[in-house]
Amino acid sequence: MATAPQLSATPTGDVLELRPSGSWIAANGATLETLSDAVMAQLDRSKTVKVDMAGIRELDTIGAWLIEKISRRAISTGRRTDVVGVADNYAGLIEEVRQVNRHSPTPPVARNPVVAKVADIGRSTIGASEDVTAFLQMLGSLCVAILGVLRRPRSLRLTSLTYQLYRVGWQAIPIVVLITFLIGAIIAQQGIFHFRKFGADSYVVDMVGIRVLRELGVLIVAIMVAGRSGSAYTAELGSMQMREEIDALSTMGLDPVEVLMLPRVVALVCALPILTFIGSMAALYGGGLVAWFYGGMGPAIFIARLHEAVSVTSFEVGMIKAPFMALVIGIVACSEGLRVKGSAESLGKQTTTSVVKSIFLVIVLDGLFAVFFASIGM
């Protein structure tokens, strides 16, 4: 039968003897809290605390924890604590409660900054090697899927390819035209502002034409596609990975690379050169308008000067880069999507990583192409 809990505190010299009795159970939780709080002040006035539990009739986890709380408070202030008189049927419960939250945090170990830096470099190197491996695996899987389509042309999913072309190509035209138009206008304005000091206003046409057609047109468009379409690819495939839809495709005997990745990558490879051409024309148009209204150079003069300054080679250089940049963006986006784990945090992380890696690789690829074309005289 449940009895009211009690807790007597008897100081004897330097020893404080605590005698809990009655029912120390959850039903008497409010009373137990009051009793335990009442003896806390007396713990500081004694050197040793003795808890005699022989008078306890009922005990559950709540009661055992309150007794352990008193014991820990005494120990934390440097007092020795002895718990005696524990009934055999309650000994296991007392021991389990005593082990709760006993693991103290490991103190930080002072690290040599040089060693720490070398360790960080090593971890970054391992991470980079994993990224390269994932990139090559996705490239190889795409090559195998393309060979399969060449052997069986009917396996190409034209509906999916057309839809992806519409998304990454047609729907991207407005923002590409707007951004490249503004880039061309800004380049022309800055060029006229500075070249005018030397009486070389006409060389603005050379700068705008060559820079846009060879470098900036394809680079700006590729970066925009990486942020717009690459992130969408990673999010879509990552969501499918989280919902195990990709595993379901494999279970059904379908190749996820052929069904999901190939149409997306092919659409990017086809759409990016078209977007590059449209973006380059928009940038030249923006530069021409600024040269007309800000620099006083008429459209006929601008076009004639552009015809003299720009060769077909400059246009070819920019267009040749576009498919390779699209391939890099597509592979990175798909591979990062497949690395998503089962959480929204992982999805956001991999989407961000996809955009950052794509932009980085696009810029590196542009630099490599610049060196290559310079070495062959283009």
C-alpha cells in the first residue's frame, strides 16, 4: 500500500544522515521534489553524506533519480556520499540510474597547427579523389547508355528529351537574354569611358566582340545554366533517391542512367550552344546600343567595325566550348543528385555542392580551352 514519502535529515558531527522512507514513486512527484530541495542547503554544511534507504517501501525511476540527484550534488561539492540499506529488488534500478549521464566530454586535445593543416589537406585530397571517381563513374555510365541507344535507337526517350530541352533551353532564353544584354552593355560603357581618354573609342567594338564571342558569352551562359538547370537536376534526382524511386527503377529492370540521366545530359549538350549563340547576340546588341547612345557610334559604324574586328574563328572558339561545358554541368549535377542521403539537409547540401563544383569546373575548363586554342593559333 502506498504511503506518503518522507525524508529526514539528521546531522551528527560532520556526517549528515538522510533517511528516505515511504513511497518514492512518480505519483508523489511533487512531494518528492519538495523534500529533496529542502535538504540541499544542509549538504553544504557537512563533510560526509549517508543515505539510508532501508525505510523505502516503494521505488521507481523518479524516486531513484531524486536520490541520485542528492548524491551527485554532495559529490559535486567535494562531500563523500554513501548509499546503504538498498533492498535487493531495487539495487538494479539504483545502479542503472547511477550510470545515467556519467560520460564526461573528452577534453579537447591541443593540436599542432602544422599537423592540423597537413591533416586538413589530406582530407581534402581524399575528398577530391572521391569526387573525381564519382565524375568518371557517371561519365562511363553515360557512355554505356549512349552506346545502348546507338544499338537500339528506339530506346531513346524522345518525350523526356523534348521536355528537358523545353525546360533547360526554351524557358531559359528570357533570363539569358536579359543577363547577357546587360553584361554587353556594361562592358561597352566601361570601355568607352576609359578608351575615350586616349581617343580610342572605336576599339570598344573589338573588345566587346572578341570578349563576348570567345569567352564571356559562353562562360556567363554556362554559369547561369549551372545555377538554374544543374541545381534543378540535382534536386530532382536527390528527391528520387530519398524516396527510393531510383532503386525501384533498377528493381523493375530499367537502367536509371538511360531513363533519367541521359535525356537530361543530352538536353543540356544540345541547349547550351543555342543559348550561347542567343546570349552572345544579346550581349553584342547591348554593347551596340550603349555605343550608339553613350558613345555616339551609329549602328552602321558599329557593325562595320565589328565585321573588321571579329573573325569566324572567335565565334567558333566560343561555340566549341559550349557542349563540353554542358557535359560537365550535367555529369556533376547527376552524380551529386545520386549522392543524396535520406534527409532534407543532405539534399540541400548536395544541391549547393553541385552548383559550386559546376561553376568551378566550367571556369577551369574555360581556362584550359584558352590555353589550348592559343597553342594552336585560334
